Amino acid sequence: MGLCKGNRGNLMQHWTVAEVFEILKGQHRNLHLITTHSMAPWAIPEKIEQERLCRRVFRAAGERLANLPNPTVYESAWKLLDVVSGLPYPSTAAFATRLWPAKGISISLCEFDSKTADEIEGWITCDDAQRHFTHKVLLRGDWRASIQSPLSWGNSDADCLYIEMDPMRYDATRKPPRETTQPHNLYPEDLELLCKKMPQQAKKVVLQISSFNTQNNNMPLDTQLNSMANVLAIGGFTLQCQTRVGMQMASFVFTKGVQLNCGDLNLRFATWLEGIL
């Protein structure tokens, strides 16, 4: 069983996915989901010494599921996945089976780590995934190579494309030529590549990028956001909404050809998270 990041970031990431999916369901019938840094379908939060809230936050969030009178969309989906006490924790693809109507969604999952990819491969052949997804594919290796395959972009039935990028960190510095390119990190040139390789027929696109690391505040979230926004503007993307855990981590949602009207999304997330901590 794989490890997830083991902090409030995964809650933020998937709470945001759930809320945006709920908006998109009112606008689109068919969705194609691409995850560039896929988790194992069920993962155990990693114990990180400097993150003392790690497992406690996951357990507290999971324990709320049993008796909530007015659960959020995220909590309702988590509960339907029959998770007890917040462990183990479902991936974006697993959440999608409860957040989007069956046979209205297809997925392409990119994963660099071979062990995690093996777990994903086993999951996408199970009965639940077979019933739910119209098209599903696992692309092993670096997502930068995977997006050059037509398989990553799904079929023509989807009227909206949702790309979720969940790197270990976003590095806004430009170092041409870069000495090392880590498969688990995200760089400005990666976003340029994504825009360049995106099919011309992809007119309605949602791009969610989650960042969990300010690199000891050497790269604040606002610096990261400005870098992303500047690069993505060339591809026709604009920032629609964001959720943040203080100034430590954030999920940024950009769109092309889609209006989300998210309103006070960040305030609602902060209020929800306060109820757990």
C-alpha cells in the first residue's frame, strides 16, 4: 500500500477537487481526468516528523464522517468509499468514482514510481473501476513523456478535460539548461510543455495544481502562483480559485473556456479545516 503526503495537503487537494467537480457536473456530462502524479488507490499517510498533526488530522477528518448532519461533497464521497478513521486514504481516481456519475468519466493516470503503478494497475481492473469509467489507462514513467501519447488525452466523448497535478513541490526558478529535473517536482517549463502538447480540440480545460512546499519560504506561495499564472496565460488559462492552508500549501485552479464562479471557496475550506484541527 502506497504512502500519501501525510499532512493537511491531501485534505486540501481533494476537498478542492470535490467542490470543483460539483460545479462542473452542472455544466458538463462527460469528463476526462488526467492525473500527472498519481497516488496509490489507497494510501497510508506518511509520518513526517516535522508535521506533528499528520495522522491526527487524517484520523480526525475520517472520524467526522460517521455522524455529520451536513457533510461537504468531499466528506460524502469519502464516506461512500467506506473509509474508517481516515486511514487508509483514497486517491483522486478513487474519489472520482463517487464524485462523478458512472459512465460519464474517463481517466488517464500517470505514475513514475513502479510500485505505486503496480497498485494502480490492480485497482483499475477491479469491478468498481470497470463499472465506473468509460476509458481508463495507466501510463507508467514520467508524465512529461506520457502526455505525448494520445492515450493520455482520452477520447472525443469528453466535453471537459480535468488535469490534476500533484507534485512534491513547484519550483518557480528557471535554470536553462536545468542540471536535474526531478520527476516528482513541477517546473515552469513543464507547464509550457503541457500547453504545447494539449490537443487543439481541448476547448474546455480545468487545471488544478497543488503545492505543498514553500522550500523554507524561499519560494512563497504567491511567488509560485505568479510564476504559474504567467506561464499558463500564454496557453489561455486564467486563475479561477484557490484554497490554502495558511501560507504553507495551496491548490490553484486554472481554467480555459470554463467559468467556475467558485465564490468564497478558500474561506469555506478554511472554516471546514478549522473544525477538524
